[in-house]
Amino acid sequence: MAKIYDIITNPNPVLRRKSPEIAKEKIASAELKEFCADLAETMIAKDGIGLAAPQVGENIRLAVINTDEGPLCLINPKMKRKSWTKVWGEEGCLSVPGLYGEVKRRKKLKCKYFNQAGEEITIEAEGLFARVIQHEIDHLDGVLFIDKMRPLKNKKEAKKI
Ligand code: CO
């Protein structure tokens, strides 16, 4: 049975720490595999499209993103090539309930990460997918979207990342 974590909400020092990388020998471990699965289940249960490990109290560089092909687990993700173009887009966050805003993010990027088999993968992302990757990497650096946002003109809900 998957474990559904409680989400840590702002303010909390866990959300503000820069999380260290996961050691190479731990990347393909059964323990981490279970954590990835539980984090993905939690993201789905809480209706989010992304969730980073610090949001459940683990200061490690790992995040899950909900994609059309199912949950994707990014271990030690790093942004590589970034486009110069930035675009505004709406965001919310499971750790900042009830607050939504617009954040300027890079339109396109390349992201390098390790999968649960310990393989190094590079993906290209744009649009919402690129936005979610940037939001999650911010979480791993102790940054929240409220640090960068401008308020929405009309108080509607946005996707929780
Ligand atoms: Co978030």
C-alpha cells in the first residue's frame, strides 16, 4: 500500500532549505523507489501536477511530475540549456494553499536527471511541463513561487504545482 504524506505548508524551515543531491549509490535503491511511488501517490491524492520531496519533509533533490504518460520521477534534476525567452503563467502550490499568482518562467529548457534505474536522462521541455520543472527545482533550492509572483487580476484558481 502506498503511503500518502501530509503536505508541509508555508511557513516552515524545511521548505526554505537548499536540498543536497542524492548519493549515486542510493539512486537505484529500493528505499528510494518506494519513496518515489509514495510521493507520486501523494501528488495524485492531493490533486497536484508536481510535488517535491521537501514538501513532505525530505530535504533531498527529488520531485515527481504528473505527465500524460503518468508520474515522472526526477532524481537530482538539473536545468541545462535554457531559452532566453520567459513567459508569465499562472501557478499555485500545494504548500501554499489558497494563493495563486503569475510567475515569469523560461519557455523552454533541457533537464538532466536520473531515473529510478539510475540512468542519466536528458529531456526537452516547454510550456506547462517546463514551468513545472522550474517550480520543482525551485523547491529543491528553498524557493517558493510566492517569492517571484505577481497577483492574479481576478481571483481564480490555478494548477497546484
Ligand atoms: Co509547489
